[in-house]
Amino acid sequence: MADPSAPGPVRALWATAWPLIVAYSLQAVIGFTDTWFAGRISAHALAGLGAQTFLNLAVFVLLGGVAFAVQMPVANAVGAGQPRAAWSWLSAALAAAGLTLPCFAALAWAGPELFTLWQLPAASAEQAVLYWQPRMAGGAAVVALFAVTSYLSGMGRTLGSLWANLAAAVANVPLNQWLIFDQGLGLAGAAHASTLASLVGLAVGLAAAAHGGAGPLPRLSALWAQVLALCRLGVPIGVAASADVLAFAVFQLLMSHIGPVEGAATLLLLSLTGLAFWPALGLATGCTSLIGHAAGAGDWRRVQPLVHATLWLMAGWMLLVGAAMALAGPQLLAALLGDAGPEAQPVLALATSLLWIVAAYQVFDAINLGSAFTLRGLGDVRWASAINTLCSFALFLPLAAWLSLDSLAPGIPALGWGARGGWAAAALLSVVLAVAFHARLRWVLRRQLPERRAMP
């Protein structure tokens, strides 16, 4: 029976999610810090950093899936009143992070050949490799930080997750100055600084985790079983997240291929969408933990109110930000462009004309994101991964190319709507995913909850 003294779903969500909202927003700060320091090195350094940013992120979320996955079993264990079992999952998540070392080493080694495919100017390609190789070499530290913060989120101790991310963001600034300029490492110093900052965040996160009480380490056989369980959960999570990132990386390249105005306008609009996305992601992550707690406790009456509260709050947030973006967007876009001269006017005009499409895209994206993370809390990750990957590569990118380009190949005409066509395809993707994920969520709730409510 539900505890009548327990807070309502909205209060519970806010209490759990607000530190995550701040923590995720710090990722934008870290990205801005690296960009600012790269700009102080040279224009080629900035171009080299920008050339691999999406690919860098795709690798981290792909290999980091095994770390993100720890949130679910930890939340279930907490809900079931088994904190010692929850503690053992932290060891498994850190072990899984260690297993990513060979993958990161191979990616670091392949850096020069990888960026040859990008056909960048020689100086920019050299800078991209300078950043990529040490960043990949230290990638396991980033995944370990994901593991600790996901563990803390699953425990419901999201303030500890915030402190770990804040420590990494703060440490990143002096480390960049020291390694890039004082030690003369250039853009490679920025990569080393990010790795060391992740280790600082990891130390703070581990201290926060141990502060709540540590348990005994699991036996090797039990540890290996937990690592395998995290891989089964985490690989679909990582694949879905990386598919999103790679699809929009190709989308950005496609818009840049059409012309510099379309590429610049798309980059500006993607920057604006981050203002809405990161807080929504924090709310969705908090929902995953609370649903996991309810499932672990067998309190299925709490699940549906949490689902409804999450979807309404996320859609309301995205609608609010979308409306503000549509109304105040021209001023925000002009501020981002700064004093770029007369050549900025076509970029500003095109980006402004697309604001309403982007606003609509975000509302449906909230339903998609909220449904996906709710399904994650219920342990349903493979279906979501398959549908997200299929829609991103088999629907969105071909449709974006057909709507935006003048021709797909010699003799194969296309509509040639430019950036408007590309963003129309992005909006359609958000609608399709929102409908598919919400239908799946309703099916899972109808199928699982009545059966489990009947259980003694």
C-alpha cells in the first residue's frame, strides 16, 4: 500500500531532479570552456575541436551506456530496502568502465586515419588529432565518472551527483590554463585538462558515495554477473544515445554542405535547443530513479502518477521554452552572432524563420524523451534503442536529404527546400518518435501494472 505521507509525484520529481538539471546544464559550461580556450590558441585549433565534437560525444555516450545502466538496478535495490546490494553495483559499474579501456585505446590510435576521412584543411586536421588522441586515451575516466554519478542518481542522492559534476566543471578552467598555455601543450592540453577534471569529479563522487555507507565488495563471480547485466542494459542505451548524436552530426554536415548560411543557422538553432534539452534531461533522469524505487518496492500505484507528472512537466517546460524562443529568439540569435558584420544578416533571417518549427520540434521531443526514460526505469531498453536508431538513420537522414537538397544523385531529383526542409524532417522525426515511444509506454503500463498490482 502506498505511503499516504509520501510527497506527491511533482514534489518528489522536483526534489530528485533539480540537482540533475543543474548537473546536466554544467556539461554546456564545460563545452563552452573548451571552445573558449581553443579560440585563444588559433582558428585552426577551434576548427579542429569543432570537427570532432559530435564524434567525441557519440563515442562517450556509446561506451558510457554500461555506466548509465547502473542507475536502474541501484534504484530497484534502494526501493527494495537493500542498500548493500545497491553498493555492490557501484563496483560492477566501475569494472565495466575499466573494460572500455581497449576500445578507447584503439580509437586514440586510429585518430590520424579517422580525420583523414574528414578532408579537413591540413592544419585543422592536425589540431583535431592533437585533441582526439589524449581525449580518447583518458576516456575511461569519463565513463567512470558517469558510473559514479549514475549510481548516486539511482540511490536518489542526486546532490552528490551535482557536486561531482560541479567539481569537474570548476577544475577544468585552471587545468586548461595550466596545460594549454603554461605547459605549452596547446589543444592536447585541453584534452588532458578534461581528463584530469573528470578524475577530480570522480574523486568527489566516490567520496559522496562512500559517505552514505559502504558495503563489502562482491565476490568475483557475482561481480562478473553484474558487469554482464550492465552490458545487457547499457549497450542498447549507448547505441540509442549515440545514434541521436551521430544523426544530428550528419544533419549539421548536410546543412553545411548546402551552404554556409544554412550551416551557420543550423548551428545557432542547435545551440538554442540545448537551453531546453539539458534541464529536460535532468528531469527525465530523476524520473528513471523514482520509477526504479517504486518498482523495487513493489509500489506500482506510484508508477503511473510519476509517468503522467514527468510527461506533463517536460512537455510544459519545452512548450514554455519553445514559446519564449519563438518570441525572443531573434534577439537571442543576434546576441549569439555578435558583431559578425553584414554577412550575418542572411544567417539571422533564416534562423529566425525556422524558430517556430524548432519550437514545435521541442514539444514532441519532450514526449519522446520522457517516454524513453520512463521505459528505461521499467527496464524496457532494447525496443527503444532499435526504434530510435532505425528512425534516425532510415527515416530522418534520408528524408532530410530529400527535402533539403536539389538532387540526391545525378538523375534523382529532390525538393531543394534547404534548411527549412531539413528542419521539417527533424520535426517529423520528433513527432514519429513521440507517437511510437508513448504508444510503447502505454502498452507496457497496461501489460505490466495490472499483473503486478495483483501480486501479494
